[in-house]
Amino acid sequence: MYSRSSLEMLDAVAHLGSFSAAAQVLHKVPSAISYSVRQIEQELGVQLFTRLPRKVELTPAGEVFILEARQMLRRMDELTHQTRRTAQGWQSSLKLTLDNIVKVDRLSELIEDFYREFEFAELQINMEVYNGAWEAISQERADIVIGATSAVPVSGEYGVRKIGSLDWLW
């Protein structure tokens, strides 16, 4: 319904409080900005700005509109970034499965590092027991498993890295 450029133009007018200031920033003439705002107001059937001698102010309806417009612009940016990440092979979530021998409190630094690096992603952490970690990865319920035994009870191509050893006392 509204183009990105029209939402950005309205945001500039609201932020700067003037058609001429917005025109200068957007490299347009003030009459083009004023005309575009008036067109949008006519489409809405609502006045967004009160015109004063040297400035404009948002009406109550205009304030609601601009808040929503700014959220739309942020969502448009996120959609663009997420689409690009997906095209480059990035996922929006990572499924991490832990064997129950792993102490979750020891992973807090790892989790913090993950969110610092991938702030857009969601980390899903599940706990499994015995060979449940291997089942989770073989059934694609996990992307990464931490704490699985070195004896691989399922078929498939999995990379395994040793992170330590555990001595059992019977």
C-alpha cells in the first residue's frame, strides 16, 4: 500500500518538522514533499500533519501512523537481511542437543558468544539421555550435539570432536 520511499519521506517530515527540511535531506523540492504528503493524507482520509507558518506537527492520527510506519520500515529492513542471510545459507535457528551429562551452567559463555555473533538467530536447546543425542541428530531434531558418546550408534556422516573424557565409577 505504501512504498518504502513514501514511508521514509513521511518519517523525515515528522522527524524534522518541516517540508523544506525534509526536502533538503531527501534531495527534492519542498512542493514535491508537500504534494506527496497531501496525496497520502487524501488516500487515508486523515490529516497526518498540522501545517503551521514555519513548521508542521503530527496530529494524534499522524503520531499513530508514524509509529507504525517506523515499525514497518524496521520490518522491511529485517526482511531484506533475513532473505539475504537465507540466500547465503544461514538459518534463523540452531537446534542444539545436550546429553544429560553436560552441565548447562557451563554453557552460558558459549550461549552468550552465540547471540553476540548471531543476534538474529534463535538457539533451541534440548536435553537427551543415553543415546538420545545420537537419535536427535539422526532424526534431524538437532543440528549440533554436545556430550554424545564416542561410539556412534547411528549411520550417517557426522563430524565428531573430542571435548573431554568422563570416567565412570560403578
